[in-house]
Amino acid sequence: MGIGASIFLIAVGAIFAFAVDAEVGWLNLDVVGWVLMLAGLVGLLTTLYFWNSRRRTVVTTGVRQDQVVADRVVPVQGDRVVREEYRESRGPGYPV
């Protein structure tokens, strides 16, 4: 969903739940507001979880053009290795 859409749902839900005092017959706007706030909160927590679990980028500065840097990146979940990954990064001017 995204942070912006989640906050929007929370705000609209709060308006329906706390600020609007209208009767719509078969529709209870207080319940609609609470459902929208809950959906926005779930979306926000899910977005933040996926942002935290993204792979982090390793940036190496000060590498000479003739120097090859090899980084070992090992993602870990809890206390077990998920998969092992090996990357090489070369300075500018080197073909891939």
C-alpha cells in the first residue's frame, strides 16, 4: 500500500469515526471509520516491515581504479543464514 495511502486511510477513518455525526440509514459511519483506521494501520505496519526487510546496499568509498573489492554479504534471519551471496565491485572504467 504505502505510507501515504496508509496515513490517508487512518485520517479519513478518524474523520468518519470522531468528527462526522450523520445518519445514513443502513450504514453506520462510526464502524466505517474504525474499519478504515484499522486497514490504514495494517497497511502502515506491513509497509514498514517490508521496508526493514529489504536488502541493504554496501557502499565502498576510496577505491582506486585498479583495485577490485570483493564483499561477502550474508543475509541472516534470526540465527540462520538464508542464502549466501558474493559480489564484486570494480572501480569506474572497468568493464563488467
